Amino acid sequence: MHEKLKIISGTSNKSLALEVAKCLNAQLTPIDIHKFSDGEIYARILESVRGTDVFIIQSTSPDANLHLMELLIMVDALKRASPDKITAVIPYFGYSRQDRKVKAREPITAKLVAKLIEAAGVNSVITFDLHVAQLQGFFDIPSDNLDLIPIYAEEILNKKTRDIVLVAPDVGAAPRAKAIAAVIHAPIAIVDKRRDEQGAVKIEHVIGDVKGKTAILIDDIIDTAGTITEAASILKKYGAKEVYVLATHAVLSGNAVQRLQQSEIMEAIVTDTIELPKEKKIEKIKTISIAPILSEAIKRAHEGTPMGAVYEKLYDKLKKVK
């Protein structure tokens, strides 16, 4: 790989960064990151980056605040070391769900985080499967939001399962489910559930036919796993034969793993945008790597060539799977 390309990893997802570097036949640029006794973060780049094209791989995953601050400090350290360009590769963009005001006197934190990243000195951003695509508009610098639709479609087709229906666990997830369904020519359904003031599900419906079918729930984030496991339970009540899950970001906070383990879900397929600790790696959770597509995105961003050709190859590959 070109000597002007530098890849740096924060502490949030070192395993993904190593896999990306391996795909690019490159080495991670060494960096010293540690905390002072009062919790302040220190970062120092351990080799020259002058005149280079630097890509920092850092998800703002739990602890979101720690990893966000770490990203900003790494960028500042780099900015003072005279690289040509700094790209923040944020596989999981934290605070993305706070993208609008729902109640009075609420912040729009996703916008704030975007501005913090810009102010630190980032020149461009690469993300994966943002909670809503419009978040790209919060950046005034070039940004690429990569989707995993062909990879998910291949995963579904490889199961060789008949009578598939793609299901959105709520209305917000419907566009995601619809996009994958269009590729594999499958029907979609939507779980419609509404809560009372105490937070309990009061009304539940399934829009679409799931009886006797293999239901595949599609979402971007599994956080507490409450929505996804409730949706799986409702689908089984409505006659679904089996329930699977495809989700990009496995936040898995609180007792999410326990909920998944005890749920009606046969398997939850997630990606490595967030590094799962050992205690969260259960049999029901299958992880697929984004390293191949991310390494290609970095290579093409460095060379100034488009990503369209990569997606064309992925979709051509799907035709053979079908």
C-alpha cells in the first residue's frame, strides 16, 4: 500500500482496525493512548505523519463519551503533526438517535457531535448505516455513509430459506427493510406497537403476512434489545415459523444479551462496527466483518476513485447466489 497512507486506531475497536490494515497490506501507525490519574486522556502519534493521508478508525461505542473524546484528542494530535488530510472512520456513530427535537428544550446531540468532529480538524468522515441518512447533512465536510445492503442480501440468500419475509420492528426501520427486500425480491411486513404512558405495549399489530414464514427482522441498532425481542414475540403470535435478526450495530447495553438468549429469536446477525467483549459472544449472535468493504472504501478514498464499482461487483455476486 502507498507509503502516504496511514491508518491509526483508537481503543474502541482495535480488532477491526487490525483487520482493515491486513486487508490493505499495511501496518497500524503506532500511537500512545493512556489516561492520567484524574481520567484525562493523553494521545501521542509515535511516528511522523507529515504530508500523509491519515485514516483514524474509532467507533463512538460504549463508553460513547470516552471514545468520542479520545477521537477528538487523536485528531488534535494529528492536526499539529502536519498531515495532508485526516479522515475520521466512525463505523458506529454514537448519539445518532438524538437527531431531532421530539420534546421542548431537548438538544440535537448528533448535530453537536458532528460539529465537534469538524472543529477538531477532521477533513472528511466515513460512517456505516447511520440511524437516519439525513445525518450526513449535519457535516459541512465530505462524508460517506456506507450501506451493507448487498452483504445482508447475500447473508439471507445463503441461508437457502424459503418463504422469507423481511420485517421492520417499527415504522422507522421500514425503509431499511424495504431496500433489502427489493434486492432479494421478498415481501415486507411492519410490526406496529404503541405504548401507554407507563411504557407498556398497549396495541400490537403486524402489517403484512408472516404466517408460516421465516421472518427476518431488520434494524440498524440493537441497544437494550427490548424492541427487537418484543417484535420477535409478536411475530411468533402472528404465526411466523422462525425469527432471525439482521442489525448493523450491536450496542447490547444492560441485559440485552440475556434478553436475546431468552427470546424467540433463532439467530441475531450483527457486524463488527462495535467490538463485542467475550461475555457478549453467545451462540445466538453471529458477527460478520465490515473490514473488506471498509478497507476498499479507505483505499478508494485515498486514491480518489469512486465506490460505485465496488457495489456493482457485490450486486453482480448476488446474481450468482440467487
